[in-house]
Amino acid sequence: MSFRRFIDMAAQRGDLIVIDTPVHTTYEAANVAHALDGRPVLFNHIQDYPGWRLCAGVCADRRNFSMDLGVPVPDLLHHLSRAVANPVTPPVVDSAPCQEVVVEAVDLNQLPILLHLPQDGGHYIASNVVIINDPELGRNMCYHRLLRLDGKRFAARIVENRGTYNAMQKTPGDLPVAICIGVSLGVHLAASMSPSPGVDELAVAQALSPTPLVKCLTNDLYVPAEAEIVLEGRITQQFYSEGPFMDLTETMDITRMQPIIEIDLMTHRRDPIFHVLLPGGLEHKLLMGMPKEPTIFNAVNEVTRCTGVNITPGGTSWLHAVVQIDKQGPDDGRRAIEAAFRGHGSLKHVWVVDSDVDIYDPAQVEWALATRFQADRDLYVYANQPGSSLDPSGSHVPGRKSLTAKMGLDCTIPWDADRAKYERGEYGRVDLSRYL
């Protein structure tokens, strides 16, 4: 369903928080959204921006993805995995809600772009998905945070040696771009999933949930037809100092020289809703982490039977994972640990548990660590491994891959043990209405 339709559904479910008090884009909106992190919040009145609304928190809970995609929470992992393996070409429409209003005289200062923190380099958009076309590999969709420079330009954080960066190296002159704000939860997930080069993320989005596209008005790119806002422009050969900005780990990312994007045209829906994604918040974490769970799941399934994966918010939804397996042999715990690190190269610490442990309950994971783990037998440490540039405790040298120590904890029942010794007693279920 569309971004707007999800907001309506969240309201019907009683989850949406509606704020009618006017809020300012400098710190105030971000502070209020952060205080309510985990719930979708709709701001109906933005000071100095009449006609605009803000919404935050739509991607902050797995239940929201479950409702949007029509898939139970435990099945989300399998739904994502199937979508990446079986992308579906999205349909194209001739007219679309995202082009109801066309603004030729673009002034980015008229958009309610937030200043989140006093440490920030300026007013940033973090919720947008960016669509480009690689001359060799075809369409690519991903995230690039955008620092507003003036009425026409952004500085974009474009990570080296990845999709957009590589397409820029192949393109003489400017690279056409479409920046989409207020897209469906399925589109957000697809943009986060980093499939193999050449796999169209919008086709992954279509496999997750219907995602019709429409052609841009100033270039040959296609965008989600139900997006709230689309900015059409070009990634130029010019650079500007971008940063600092809070990253996934809730620490401030450094300042770098980054490409400038010039905007040529803006289209949007009537009564537009601007999606606000808080850096370091639950939306940021879940959109980064949850799409990596299928890659870990697939890698572990190559060595044993994997029954679940949870990349945990306490590990910034990037550095920590709990992997659930149904052991098939005595070395499966260790093999699952090593496979998990292959499945997500930025992973730093992983717990492997049996299928009777709820991987979404930290108390149950800690219980498995307390009752099934022995450090001299079940702890695996790997020094000087390729790690995440987001980890401030790692070793970072400009121009080189970050290094870190990685740790795996095998919290499964030993293969040759008496299982009855390790299993929990289970109380019977009762109907409390008979007693209370």
C-alpha cells in the first residue's frame, strides 16, 4: 500500500499519533518524533510551511511492515528472501498521484527539511530513496542522505564503490537522478536490501507489494507512482563538504567532500506528506538491519538448517544478530557463526541459539547464554576481520577496508548432551477469564 494509505491504516488501528500543535523544523519536530520513537507520528501544522505535513516512525516497528505487506511478522524474513530471489517487473502507468502538482520553479527552501541536531552540518533529508540508471547494469535504487545547500542543490553522501558511485564513474557528465520521498514500506525495504548488481530493486519492491511506476517528466527514469514527492535532477561533477551527521550507531559521521545534486523539477501529491526519518532512530535501524536478515538466513542455510534471524536494535541493527538453527550435527553452531559473518560482512557479534529460543526476546537469548554456553568451549573470536566503517571502535584507515575483531557465541545444546537437562519446563495454558 502507499505511504499515505499506511498512515490511514495506522490511524484506523489506533497506532497513529496526531499532533496539531505547530512545530518548527529546527530541532523541535525531530525532538518530538524522537520522544515518540517507535510510533507513527503525523504533524499537521509545520511552522513557516503552510500546506505541508510531516510524518515520522512509519518504518519503526516490524508490525507495520507486517500490516503493510499482509505477512505475519515471523514470515517477513521468508517474504523478503523470496522477493529478492524472484523479482517481478512493475507495471507502468501514464498518470500518477506523485505528479498531481508540478513545480518548475524549484526552491528547496520551501520544503520542510529538518535540522535534527545541533551537531548536524545543516538541514538533511534521510528518508528519501534515490533512483539512477547504470549504463551497464540498469536501474538502481538506494538511499543517499541529502544536505540542503540552497534552493536548487543538495550535497549527497554517496558511498564509494557501490551502485550510484559506480554508475557515476561510467557516465560522462551529469548522471540523471530521481529522489523520492514518502514511498511505500515495500519500496523502503527493497531500497535497503542491496541485491546482486543488475537486480532491479523496484522489481523486488513489486514482488513485496504492488508498486506501479510512472516516467519522470525531465528524464527517462521511472519512479513509484504513489510517492508523495519526487525531485528530478542530476548528480553533477561538482563537490561540496558534507557532514557531520548522526549515523546508525548514534555517533556523528565525519565530514567529506561529496557530489552535488542539482534539482530541475519537483512533482508532488496534493496536500503532500513529507516523510521524516530520524538518524539513529528505530526507523533508521530497522530499515538498515531487517533487509540483511535474509542474506544471513541464506548463508546459514548453506551449512545447517536455519529457522530464523534477528538483527537486534541493541547492536544498532547492524553489528549484532541472533541466529536460530535446528542443529543437524555437532559442529553446526560454529559453522552457523562463520556463515552468518559471510552473510553480512559488517556483522560484529552473533549469537546462535536453538529453535526453542525466541530470538526476538532478549531475556530468552540471555537465558540460552546462561544455560547452554561455556566460554572455553563455545566462544569463537576472529581477529583483524573486515568490518563496518560505522563502528567507532574498529580500525579505520582512509582508503582501506575497516577492520574489527568478531565474536560468535554458540548458545546451542551440545550435540551429545541429554537434551532433557537443558530444556525448560512448560506450564499449561489457562483461560484467565474463568478466574479473574
